[in-house]
Amino acid sequence: MLNPNLQEIELDKEEFQRYSRHIILPEVGLDGQKRLKAASVLCVGTGGLGSPLLLYLTAAGIGRIGIVDFDLVDSSNLQRQIIHGTSWVGKPKIQSAKDRILQINPYCQVDLYETHLSSENALEILKPYDVIIDGTDNFPTRYLTNDACVLLNKPNVYGSIFRFEGQATVFNYQGGPNYRDLYPEPPPPGMVPSCAEGGVLGVLCGIIGTIQATETIKIIIGAEKTLSGRLLLYNAWDMKFRELKLRANPERPIINKLIDYEQFCGIPQARAVEEQEKAIIPEITVKELKDLFDSATDAFVLIDVRNINEYEIAKIPGSVLVSLADIEDGTGINKIRKLSQNRKVIVHCKSGVRSAKALGILKKKGIVGTNLKGGIIAWSQEVDPDVPQY
């Protein structure tokens, strides 16, 4: 509760000792600590942002924490998702998070929602909580979380990260702007690379996540100045913070119901186009490629269209690196043209998506090729497990 009856909330002796550094702060005090104990917070996602913010909110004494996530811990998460440990790889993230939360603070009640947040369940899941924290990494869920917060009149503590840059603000709080004031329309699918494709500096997640935790605490204890109406931008590489003013748009569409956010963000349409493109591009399986290598034929060339950093992590022996970026700007076309003389062109990436895109560009330039189905992930899973997955 953001306005609890403080006379009904008690701290025991251990809690006074645990939270003493908070209580002696005039801006927090005993009343503030009681507000934290009475509060309930829902975090959507236990990834790069959810991990640090959950740790600090737990330590701060939030009485009830809900977590929404349906993913499993992967070893590639551990570089930034610090709430999870190696022993939890392959297990549900929300169970890993709960285990860590209760190690830090046994006074915290933890509610788990091992499900995909959707238009069908969002209002029911969000309704019991005072503050909602957006720790997601995709546009459909961000719009869904925002719209559900608007309908339920809940503050939405937002953060996002990519490579070395992050941003944070507070949406839908005390008449302030919401996510649709910052991004009225979603970008076209595929325009904004994911962290899996573009990478992310692990400690960046900690900085943005702890900013979100800070804003959540300030909202609960009633601090006058929050990030509502201000978008905080952070560049870790340059070590610079900037701030932009945000205002509510009086002409924005009225949100009166939840919609199909996959459709709103153009995901089904993009998938349909992708499937159409893939249907006209010939494919080869990793086992068929392995047979070609075993035959010692030189009648084909294998082109890897990932970036050089990915290539250094894992590569298929015998592949030649020509990045998708070089193909898109034209600098890699002639290189492939020379490599493909009198030879079949086989193209691969991490999973088969970027390589299909590259083949579409090459086809327009008169170079016909074959896509490696499943990319290097399938190669690692089905042919050579010594090739790292990332």
C-alpha cells in the first residue's frame, strides 16, 4: 500500500537492526521503512534489469515482491543476470530468483508467476501490486505493461538497455507521461537488434536496474522528486548521463482495453514475410553440411554473416566471415562473388535469420545461395558440441 496505516505495521528487533541504516536517514525514517514493509512490487522479468533491482528491493525491505517470468537460466545469462548462479542453469528463473531473495531477506513474501504476460492475464496479475517495474526486453510486453498500468492506475518504473547505453524513467505516476508518450508507435520488427545480437555490457544492467530500484523506493516512501517526466539517458562507454524532459501528450489515444500487442508491433506480419522469404530460399541441414565437409569436396564455400566478435566466440571450421553489415553496405558483395566462382554458396549465422536476410540481398545481386537451417546453434547441438553456444 502506498498509503498504509503505519500504526498497524510493526518491526521486530531484528528488522530494526537490519534496516537501521535506512531508519537513521531523515528522508526515510521509521515511517519510510514501515511503508517499504507494507508495499508490494511486481517485477516483469528476472533478466539483466530484474536481477539487480530485485536484489536491492529485497535488501531494502519490500514486504511483498511478485515476479513474472517463464524463462530458464542459461549460462549466457550469468554475465549480467546476477541474481542467478551456475547451479541454476537449466532451471526456472523465477525459482532461482526466489531462492536468492529469501537468502537475502526471509521477511520478504515472494509471489511467482511462471507464465508469459499477456492481454488475458496482465490485469489480474498486476492488480494486487502497488508499483510495477518493467524489466522486459521486447516491445510487445513493454506496451502491454504500460497499458495495463494505465488501466489500473499503477506507477510503471521503466528501464531499457542495449550495448553500452541505457535509459530509465517513471511512467504513469501522479499525472505524468506514460510509455506511449515516449514511443507512440513501435519500431518496425527487426529494426532494433536484441541484446543477443548486439550485445550488452553486463554492469550496465546493474546501473539501470539499481536506478529503477531507487525510483521504486522513492515512490513508496513518498519522495517529492522522481524521474516522472524525465528520461534519464546513460552511456557507460563515455560515462555520461543526460536528461530529457517528457510530457504527456493530450492527443494520445485513450487506452480503454488491452489489445493484441504482437499484432500491434507487427510481429505476425514480419513472421509471415520471413516465412515467405525462407520458403523461396533453399536450405541445407547441418548434417547435410557435415556430409559435404566429410566428402572433402571444394565445390562449395561456407559464408558466416555474423560479426567478428561472434565469430571469435564460435565458428564452423572452414567458414569465411563476411558480415551482414558488409553485405548490406555492398562492401562484402564482391568478396562473396570471388569466393563463389564455380562453387555453391552456403550461408549461415547464429540461428538462420540473418543468413536468410543476407541471401535475399545476394539474390538481388545475382548470387544465389543456400541457407544453413538453424545456423551455428544447430551445428553445436547436432554436429559438434565443442562449438560454444552463446
